[in-house]
Amino acid sequence: MQVASRRRGRIRRWLLLEPLSRGWRAAIFAAGGAALGLAIVAARIANATSYLSDAPGACINCHVMTDAYATWERGSHGLAAACSDCHVPHTGLAAAYAFKAADGGRHSYVFTLRREPQVLRLSRGAEPVIQANCLRCHGDLVAMTRPAAGGRRCWDCHMNIHGRSRSLSSSPAALRPRLPPAGLDWMKKGLPP
């Protein structure tokens, strides 16, 4: 009992930064508060809560995805499936959110630092997810062809799912969807609708 009590006391002292001087504690707590505040503002501006849903509009929070969204919206999948139906695993809720978090973190890193390639490609982790989802919906149609045999993926033949070319400039004349509102209300005042 005393060991547990001592351990809790030690943890409490470190959480409150008691070993440090009062000035250092104030500086660390102020920096932590500022970082938390900036994180909240960034999450609000990025419309971060939209990623918890399966709404296709969340996918165009990133401007580089507007071509993919436009080709999905006007293609055959736009009538029957959302982005997450193809791009997120359907093996359980925990797997879906874990994949969305990992893939979203990767996307955030790449797009925030402007490291996106001209031609967008699937990550190694995304390929088996999309292949499984193709077969989940279309498995009865391809039972005789076995598209996964020999390492072939469905999109090796059906490469026009998001258009023939997957370049960021592949469809400059496409009717792009209106981007969802972003930013804080006070930032939008005075901007044209």
C-alpha cells in the first residue's frame, strides 16, 4: 500500500514539475498551453472532425484531392459508394479508424510540407485494403477471373476509376466541386461567397 502511495506521489510531483523552479514551471505550462491552443485552432481550420465521418466531402479538405473527388462524383462509383467504401478497411470499426488515422497522418505530413508527387500513387498499406474492398463489392462478378492471381490488382485492368491519368494536373478543365468551408468565421468576413 505504501509503495503504491509513494509511486502516485512521485508521478504527481513530475506531472506538476515540482523538481523545477517556479519560473521554469510557469514557462513550460505557458508553452504547453500555447501549443494546445494552436493545435485546437489548427484542428478547427482543417475541419478535423469531418474525418471522423464517412462523408466524401471530407476527402476534399485537401485541395489536391479535388480531381479524384470530381471523377468519383461523376463516375459509376459516385452513385453507389463513398470514398471510405473503397479506401478504408471494413474488418471492424477499430481497424477502420486506425487505418484512417495512420493514412490521414501520412497525408497530413505529405500535403502540409508540400511533398506530394505530381502523380499520386497508393501507399503499400492502401493497396491490400482497396483490393479487398473491390472484391468485397464485386467478388461475385470476378469469381471466374481471379484478379488477385499472379499479383494482379483490380486497377491493373480498371485503371480509369479516377480517370486514365492520376496526375495533379490531369483534368485541368474538370468541373471541380466547391470546396467545403474552412477556417474561422471571423477570418471569412469580407471574403466573397
